[in-house]
Amino acid sequence: MLNDATALVSLRTAVAAAGLAVGAGHAGEVTTMSVALDFGRAVLGGLVVGWLVFLVVAAVRRHLTETAADTALSFAVPFLAYVPAEKIHGSGVLAVVTAGLLLAHKAPVLQSASSRLSERINWASITFLLENAVFLLIGLQMQSIIARVDESELTLARGVGVGLVVLLVCLVLRPVWIFPFTLLAFRRQGGQSAEAAKVAAVSSWAGMRGVVTLAAALTLPEDTPLRPVLVLIALIVTVGTLLLQGFTLPALARSLDVRGPDPREDALVAATVVASAVGAGLRSIEADPNADPSALAAIKEQSTARVNRIWEQLGDAGSETPSEAYRRLRLQMIGAERAQLLKIRAAGEVDQHVLGQVLNAMDAEEAALTVSARRSERLRETPLRAPDQIAAACEHLSVEPRCVVPDSPEGCHECLETGMTWVHLRLCTECGQVGCCDSSPGKHATAHFHASGHPVMRSLEPGEAWRWCFVDEALG
């Protein structure tokens, strides 16, 4: 967003400079200093107005309790930032971006959970509609744009030729800029040049132009010389990069073996983060002298299940995990509950407002379960790959792990002795004892830590190289 805002500010400054030159009748009136001052005023004015709007909206949001009102306020924020910034000759786009970034950063503190969810869903729909509407409107204007180019000083063929040249320049300039800076950054961080070249190649080829390029061209004043040709050039660059780079980027990434974040590695980090947050939450309620013991026990059980659901997404259990079994049965139950509620609604026995509240709560739970199921499916379909880096997170993990031999090649020996089944297997890095994970009924890996004090275990699942410190609750 900041790149787009900077580009639009540059365009506005260029248009203003061109307007000054035309009005004065000679280019001498436009100096480097005057252009720099105009650019600085646009940038600083936009930043200041955006920051002030953030302060005002933040103060209002602290007193808003209605979700609909809070969402409606979010729709007004872009106008509240854009209009005043333009009035003082600042950048309205930078003002909107500044206010939006600050409000989004402070959203967990300023807004309720329901307001954040409502705003996220509504803005996703609005963004989808606006982006597609812009392309639709531009497509409807293509015929008139081409007709105007034919009527201009340049012919259509020459206009298309210039557009293709500009497209080629854009394709060449991006790698010329990105490659040296990427190589320099990797060298400073001690990275390999070959890996830097792969990243630079993909980043260079990912420079597709979109709505902002076309919208910026359409904002040019009507009396701009060769305006139809400039709009046509922007259209050619946008369509050319979207088609050429958009369709070939996946093949380029695959050929260079460049991949995005590993979903399994992300799940490991998510498990660590959730475990840390859950630990802080449990310590908070355990310190409450008035906490009910039965309620504490129930919350601890639910919190443990939350963390275990993430761990269960890793490895290959070979059968249905506990969280998958719960999800399947609960979704089946929700379906039966909804059918019964619809019968009650059809009979007209209960007020519609009450039924609506019950159905909304049921929909929210079903949506959460469905999203979790889809995430697990995508994770299971991802090839098992060890994390790229194993970072030391505590003194126990900083020690080089021993090459220990599992004491039971068949699996968790305690589960085998008692006839239990396990979900995933873990290996103690001190003595080599194989135990089952906390999602398994026996939880023998954790039990071994409490009995022996051996702090570190690692995953014994194929393709997983992560370790876990029980003492510091850290991943490495």
C-alpha cells in the first residue's frame, strides 16, 4: 500500500509540475526545489492527517459497543482521512493508508472481537467488489480509449508499439533494481548467493501491475497532452504483466524450487504461540483466589485440547485423531440440531428473535469447525518437509542433540504393553525412550519428562525434525 501511495503522490506532483509549466508558458518556473517542496508537502500532510484521524477514531471506538456502528465507522474512515488531506494539498492516499495501518495495528485493543470479525468480513466483500468493478469499468471504456487514440496525433499502431516498449522496460527495470539489493541483503545476513538469486528472480517476476496503475492513468486531467495514449499504455502494461507474469510465475517458482512458508512449520510455530498464550491465561486465572476449582479444571482441559488440536495436524496418525473425531461428531450433531430448530420455526412455537440468536451461535461454531477441518486437510496434503532452519530457543535446545537410538522400534512401548493406541510418537533426546504425544490417551512422552527430568524430546514422525523443550516450553 505504501508503494502505491508513493507512486500516486509522485504522479500528482508530476501533474502539478506540468500544470505549472503550461500556465507559466515556459519550463523555467518549475524548479527542482519547487517539485521537492510539493512532494514533501503531499507526503507530510498525508501522514499528519492520517495520524490525526487515527487518534480521533481510536478515541471514538473506545466508547462504541455496537458492532454495526463500529463497522459503519470503518467505512467512513477513508473519507475522513482523504478529504481533509486533499484540502491542505496533502496526499489523500497516504492519509488513508496511514490511518488504516494504525487502526489495524491497534484493532485488538480498540475493538471487540465481534467488531473485528464483522469489519474483516465486510471489507473483504467490499474490496472484492471494488477491484472487480474497476476492471469492469475499464473494460467498458476500452473501445472509447482505442477510438480516442486513433483520433490523436499518434496512430493506434504507434500507441500499441509505445505501450509494448514501456511494458518491456517495466519487465527489465524491476530485476535490474531487485537483484543487486537482494544479493547485498543476503550477503550481509550470511546467506548463500544461489538462494538470493532464486528469491530475486521470483520477486522480480512478481511485479504485476493492477488496478492502481489503471486508476492513476484515468485520473490524468482531460487536457493532458496525448491522454488517451497514456491510458492505453497503462492498460497494455497492466494486462501484459498480469497475463505474462501471472501465468508463468508458478512455473518459475517450481523450476527454481522456491516455495512459500511451509504449512507444517507454520503449524509448529502456531502450536508454540498458542501454548505460550494459554500458559499466560491459565496462570492468570490460577492466581485468582475466588476461582472455582471445577471451572478451573474444565478450562484447563479445554485449553489443553486447543493446543493438542494444532499438534495433531502434524505427522500422519494413520487414523482419525481425537480432534478430527470430535469435529466429525459435532458437525453431525449440529446438523441434527439445526433440523430440529427449523421444525420449531416452522411450527411457530418460539419467537423468531430467539431462534435467530440460537441459529447464529450455531452457525459461528459450525464455521469455526469447518475452517479448522479445511486447514487440517490442506496441511495433510502438503509434502512432509523438515523446517529450513532449526533455531535454538533456550539453553536446552542450544545444545547439539544426541544421536540416540529409539528404545522401541515398534512405537510407544507403554502403549503396546497396555493395549493403548497413539496419535503421534516422540523420542527423548537423552535416553531414546519412545513415548506418545499429549493427544494420545497415555501421554507417555510428557509422563517420561515428569518422571526423568529429561527436558528435550523430538518428533519421531517421518520428515519432521523439530524438538520441544518441556522446561521452557520452547520449540527448536
